[in-house]
Amino acid sequence: MEFIKDFINALTAPYFLITAAAILLFVSLKYADKFYTNKSALIVFGIMFGFLGLSVLDPNFRLIVTKPDNVPIVGMLFLVPFFTWFSLREAVRNDKRTSEGKP
């Protein structure tokens, strides 16, 4: 279990996480028609929920996440990416309709 925690801590180190997030953002905007689809949302959000489900098995993490002050933050971990994905999916759909000459 410690190996998994150490691996996750290495992935979430600020210098790595911010760089990876910036690269992912640029790649997702370059290939928006492929990234912002219903299928990609199911995959990404499925991984996110699965990761949270596995993380809650750790008693210390569960203790922190279930505190009343932290519950809205946990909700935002899912709501912000969802509405970002939703708005960019709509932008891709609108761009496609515009290129086809539809209103």
C-alpha cells in the first residue's frame, strides 16, 4: 500500500502535476473533437470515481474527505471538470454546426 501512496504522491508533486495538466489542456484543445465526446467523458469520469472509491478505503483519507468542511471541495473535484467538459463539448458541437452552415 505504501508503494501506491508514494507513486501517487510523486504524480501529484506540484512541478509534475501542473506541467502534466498544462500539456493535457493543450492536447485536449488541439484535438477537441476527439476529446470532448460522451465516450471520453464516461472513461475519464469513470476513472475519477473509481480512484475516489479506492482512495476512500484508506482510513486517513476517508477521515479528511468526510469532514463537513471538506465535502463541498470533494464535490468540486467532479463538478468543475464536468462543467468544463460539458461547455467544451457544446463548443465543439456548435463549431461543427457552424461549419455545416446550420444555425
